[in-house]
Amino acid sequence: MSVFAAPGAYDRAITVFSPDGRLFQVEYAMELVNRGATILGIQTAEGVVLGSEESIEALEEVGFSYKIFRVDDHVGAAIVGLSSDARILIDQARVHSQSNKLTYDEPIDVEVVTKRICDLQQMYTQHAGVRPFGVSLIFAGVDKTGSRVFGTHPSGTYRGYKATALGAGRETVLNILKEEYKDNMSLEGITKLAIKCLVKALEARQLPPRIKLAVIPAATKTLEMLSDEKIDAYIKELSSSK
């Protein structure tokens, strides 16, 4: 008689590892992330850029569909996956950020806020009666250590990156980043590179170029959402240079 439960048991119980060491609900959460709209983060000495694809229905209010959020003046986050789960994590990130400012009288480090959110995500892989957060985030900002970009996983792990992407167009974006990203690029340079990556990712799936971008310059350490007009100008410049 087998010592293991029926195969379906590993799907129903989040806290039970399968015989080959897998937590299926965490893997399913990551599959949700992989099918979501593409997001990216790029850092350079001059600052960071966050970008996302935006899918807006004809009758939808435009300002409520963003996948890029301000966590603090100097930190932003892009989300991919279940937006309702992301909203809870973004709210927690904002609470941690303000709490750090009140307690220590200084802005929170980007890695610290990332770790706090990943601690919460990890907790939801370990307790019965809950499910993992079906979302991954890219945190990007400028703190006392410089420009930083971190990507999270539904399991609660995180890694630091010079440039990274998540979502349905991830492979297309990463291929471009590996070829064209350089450590010494300007903020303007990585902004144009981010737009190129997202446009190419959308073109690969035959979707119209509708994207959002946020920049955090190292000089001001303040997140700024780029206007649609400015993004459209960059897209036209990209098209004319082909």
C-alpha cells in the first residue's frame, strides 16, 4: 500500500508537499502570473523605470486600470496576476513604508519593503485554510544604497535585478534586455528601452501598443507617471527609427 495520499490531495492541501517536493498551489499561482499582462523594471545609476501593458475596455474609466502603484515617493511597484490580491499587498507595502518613516525618520529601503511583502506572501504558503497570493510584483526605487529593482514570486522569494520582466511577454522582453541593456545607460535611455520592450511584447501577441510608464530619477527620488502624450511620442520615435 502506498504511503502517499491520492494525487489530488496535493492540490487540495497547500501545506502538503508532493512526493517530488512540489507545492502545486504555488505553481498554479505562478502560472496565473505568467499569463498576465507584461510588466518590467529597469535600473541605472540615474534612476529606475517601471513599465506595464494596460488593457482597458471601451467603457472603463481609464484612471482605475493602472498596474503601476506609488508605494512611497521614492518607491513604486508594478503588479501582474490577480489585481485584488495585489491591492492587499500594495496597501501593506504602503503601511510598512509609512511606519518606517515614523519610527526611524527616514525613507524605507526598497529591499526592506520588498522583504516585508515577501514575508507575507511566504506565510500564505504555509498555513491551512488559505491560498497563495496569485500575484508577483516588481518593486523599484531609489534609496540611500542607490537605484534598486526587485522581483517577487508567489512563494515569497525575491531577487534583485538590473532589469527584469514578468507576465505573458516576459521572454520577448528579456531577450531584448539581454541584448541592449548596458550598466551605463541614462535614465532617458532605459525609458526608451522599456517602451521598446513593451511595444515588441505586444506586437508579438498582435495587440495594440497601450502601455504605462513610471520613472524615479535618482536626482529627485520622486516617482513620476509619464503622460500618455509623452509615451506616444516615444512610440512614434521608435517607429520612425525602424
